[in-house]
Amino acid sequence: MKKRVPLVITFVTGFIVIISFFIPHRPFGPLETDTLIWYSIILGFTLLIGVDSLVRLHVRQMRRRKAGWWYSIVFFAGFFYCLVIGIMSVIRTPNPFQPGTIFFYGYKTILIPLQSTMFALLAFFVASASYRAFRARTLEATLLLVAAVIVMIGRVPAGYKLWTRLPGIANWIFNVLQMGAMRGIMIGVALGAVAMSLRLILGIERTYLS
Amino acid sequence: MIEKKRNLWDWTNSINRGIIYVIIGIVVILPILLGLKEEVQISPSVSSAYETIESLDSNDVIIISIDYDPASMPELQPMLKAILRHAFEKDVKVIMLVFWPLGLPIGTEGLEEVAKEYGKVYGEDYVNLGYRPGDRAVMIDMGKEIRNFFRTDVNDILLDSHPMMRNVHNYNDIALIVGLEAGRFGEFWVQYVGSRYNQRIVLGVTGVMAAETYPYLQSGQIEGLIGGLKGAAEYETLIEKPGFGLTGMAAQSWAHIAIVMFIIIGNIGYFMTRRK
């Protein structure tokens, strides 16, 4: 029973969504709408599972005094700040993210600078990694190095000033060489996804039940 | 133990990462502080994105999907503002929706700022639908009726109480979707909405995502592609309203030059030390 019910649900919902793609009329069209709304609701609840798992992890870390356990205090400070201020803002206005609310103030003064800083650090790491990794050690490495330098310079205004044809060469690398490889990868991934979906719908693939 | 003396080539072969960080920091910060602006060459992909919006009639309705958060804001926010300026200039009506919950405030801020510049009225010229979970499910079902998922807007006001929404029900009433993407949602727009409902789509993506999005442009599944900060700068150039895209482009240009210089210096050092 524990296995049959999920298998039947998977088969029926998968079947409805596939059929309604080809026959979007009654009864399949409205059934698909219901299925999609359920999916959206279930997805909302998965956030709660995520929160539960995150809180448990940090409580465990604090109890066991694991290395860096005090970072968990920062987590709980942020967590309760969002929870309390978020609920307060929702009571006052339907949209807590409305500019002017205290929730928005926290978002703007804490979250935006933190996320931007984390992402900006990439510039430094990429520069350092490029310097170390792009060495002409072998023929393949040299080809990669040359392509990277052309694209890096050709995609910025300096490339055009250096040589007017450089952006064209960079675009050719992008549109021909890169695109061929990327398309091959995408077709492969899509075929794999079709095969895996069929295995799931037909109940051949059951690892998600464990 | 005799310590081997490091010569110039050894140094160029292994420059301390602190020096690299300082130089990158300087070449990124200085152009922004000085407000330098670089002239950019318009690429065909951005040009076709511009032409697609340019071809819209006044009172056409477009959807702008905010699928990014503050981490990708420096690249995608200038795109959002440039596209909004172009749309409002042409009196095109805008519906904004969000699939990344943390993108809602920055999207709202951008929308309100540009709407104010052009004197646009909420509910008549633009509507903010806010965030809904369920991404692909929402995208597919909006093809039948937008109200299935968005009965109210971000401020909990019924959609039908907004004059511009009264005749907007599904993709048949939407002239174009513009997806601003920092993740996989651009692909979802193409696969679940473009292919199923024949919806016209333009995507604006971060620089690192441009490579994987280009095949959709070449196959005609999207009508334009704005890639990274450079794309934003090109769009600002096309609408003749310079913004952060062009300022940021100067910083990016100098940073790329610095990285290439480091690569060249590193390789010279590598070959000279190998010779020995």
C-alpha cells in the first residue's frame, strides 16, 4: 500500500498532464488546471519542510558545540527577525515587501548588500583562478586559453578599440563553436529527461519512494 | 638548507593572489567612482530584442517576469529599467510577475521608479502581480486564465478592478513576455509557454547564462536576447538613456583587460621558468 498509492498518483498525474498537452479539452483541460494548482500548493508546503530541516540542523550544531557553532546564532537572529518582522508587516499591509515597510528596510539594508557582496567576490576569485588555470601546458589548454582571451576582450568595448574585427571573432566563437557543443548537451539532457520521466510515470524508476 | 632565490620569472609565474585582488578592486571601483562610460557596439541579439519591443503598438500588454534576486541585480536591474523605459515610452502596458520571491522588492522598486518617471498610473498602465510559487504550473495555467493563479495583485486587490486587466485573460491577450533570468526559468518560459502557446518571448539573462540561452535565439524560439551587463549597456544605448549598464561596462572592460594581462604575464613566467 505504501508503494502502490504513490505509484498510482504519479501515473495518474503524469498521464493527465501528458494527455492534456495534446487534448486540452474537457475533461483533461480542467483536470490539468487542478493538478497544476495542487502542485503549486504542495510546493508552498515544501518550504515548511526546508525551514524545519534548517532549524533542526542549527539546533543540533549548537547543542553539540560543533566548530563554528556560533554561526548558528547569526542564523537564528536572521530567522526570527524575518519571521517576526514579516508577520508584523503582513498584518499591516498585504505586501510586506512594499517600499516603506520595516521588512523592506531590512531587505534593503541587510539582504541586498550581503547578497551583492557574496556575488561580487566572484570577480576576485575568477581573476585569480584565470591567472592560475589558463596556462598553455598542452595543445587543448592552449586552445582554451586563446578562445577565452578572445571572448574576454572581444565582448567588452576595449576589444573593438584594439581591433575592430575582434568582437566579430568573439561572436563567431560564441555562435558557432560554443553553440554546437551547447546544443548537443541540451539535446542529450532533454532526451535523458524524457526517458527518466517515462520511467517515473510507468513506475519503473522507484528510488523516489525510499 | 639553501633557499633558492626567486627571480623575476618565478615571480610572474606565481603572483600573490593579494596583488591580483587589489588590482581587480582598483580597476572595478575607479571607473564607477569616476563615472566613466564606454561606447558599446550593438550586437544582433540585443538589436532584435529592441526591435521586438519597438514593433509593439501602444496599449499592447507585455509581461515582465522577475526571476532574479539581489545577487544578480547589477546585471539585470539595468536591463529591467531600460526595457521599462522603452515600453512606457511607447505606451505599452506592463504586467510584472515574480517567480523568485526575493526578486519582488527589487522588481517593484524598478517598476515604481520608471513608472513615476513617465507619469504612469497603477492599474491603468501597469500592474504588479507579485510572487506565486509553482513556476512551471503557473506558466502553463496562465495560458488558460491568468486569474487561476493571480486572482489578486501584489496588494491583494482583485485583478478585475484594474481597468487594464479587464480584457486580459491569457496569453492571447499578451503581446510579449520578457523574462529577466538568473536561473532556469528562461528555459521554462521557452519550453512551457513559447512552444505550447506560440507566445513571443525575449530573454534578458546574466552573462554566465548567455552561452546556454543562445541556442534558443538561433532556433527562433526567442526573439531577442540581452546578455549580461554588456547587453544592458547596449539596450541603454539603443534607447538613448544611459544608466548603470554603461557605467558598469567601463568597470567590466578594465577588469577584463586586467585579467587578460595577468594571464599573459603568467604564461610568460611559466615558459621562462620551464626553459631553465
